[in-house]
Amino acid sequence: MVALKQTKQLTLPVQLPSSAQFSYFVAGSNAAAVEYLATPRGEAGFAHTAVYGGKGVGKTHLLCAVTEQANTEGLVSMYVPMRDAVLQGHPQLLEGLENCHVLALDDIHEAAHSKEWNLALFALINRFIDKRSGHLVWSASESAHQLPMQLADLRSRLQAATAFVIHPLQDNDKQLALRQHAQSRGLVLSGEVADYMLSRLPRTMPSLMGTLEQLDAASMREQRRLTVPFVKQILGL
């Protein structure tokens, strides 16, 4: 099981996985986005950044990494999963968050169809602009101009962000990501086993990481190393 650690200054009961760091993110064709997000900004100026792309490309990992890096620098930072926030139904959760040095809003498309949440997001961005400091970074399934926001002024604000599309990894980068995450768990994942997983399993990163967690638990339980026959046995392939 992945070790979890509680973040600081959260209004929601959110935990960041210990693997959600830039060092565990294989950039592939997303190197420019990773380099930009990983650049420390301290307390100078206001930065507004957007990352968007399909499900499972690593947007949440990147936002958690931005938050975690700021935490380690002693800055006030917060990661907010917008799906959970909207389900709670309280746009007031966003009040005062402009006081963060780094604020990461994940999946803001979850708030697209609510006029109340649109107004709360618009007001939050304006407070950041007025303060002229801090880093507001958000993720979405689509670019700002494609999001079905109810408030035109909010869409305009979102379009002003420095935006990066996050692309899926190629298979060689997926193998590298698998082996890095295995190493972080104390597992040795050979190229042969990684190739087998990529050839026989759904190749989305969330699915692959879930399978790796399953194999980690089985390896610890049976005190066996990861080989192709062992993986076949555990996964019933």
C-alpha cells in the first residue's frame, strides 16, 4: 500500500500520496510543462497556470507535486479536488484561499455547470490578481475556451492562464514510470516483466499503477520477486 501523508492547511480531508512528487513523474513529451511547474516561485508575483488533457495522463500527479514541493519549501500550499468540493456543495470553501502561496485546483470542469461555483471561482481569481502574488494552478479535461462555464467572465479569466496540454506517455516512458514506481516501493521490476504488463494489461497509467500496487502486496505476502510466471499467476493471465 502506498504510504500517505496529510497535507497542511486543508479545508477538505485530502491526503497526498508520497509518490506524488516531480521525481516520480516521467515527463515524456510533457517536459516543458513539468519544467515550468517545478520552477520554484517563492512569494514573488502572481502566476496563473493551467494543465489539461484526458483522464489518466498525470494531471493530478502534477498538481499534487506542485503542492508538495511548496510544502517542502515552507510555503502555504493547498491541493483542492474540485469534484469533492462541489459534492460538498459549499463554494465558501474557496474563500480566503488566495492567501496560499500555491493553490492547486484539480478538475475545475467539475464546477462548470454551477453558476454559484462559477462566481466563486471568478471571485477567487480576482482576489489573486488583486493581491499580485501566489501561484494558482488548475487542471481540467479541456482547454479553457472549451470548458462549458456558465460565466463568460470566468472563461475569460481562465483563458489568461499559461496553459499546457498533458499528453499520454509512449510505451517506453510507461515502462520507465512503472520501474521507477516499483523502485520507490522497494520492488525490482525487470524490463521483461514491465514489457509483459504493457502487452497484456490496459495501458492507462492509473490501471498500470493499480496493478503494480496489487503485485506489490502479493510479492510481500508470498515473499517472491516479480517474474513473468508470478505475475501471470497473481493476475490470472
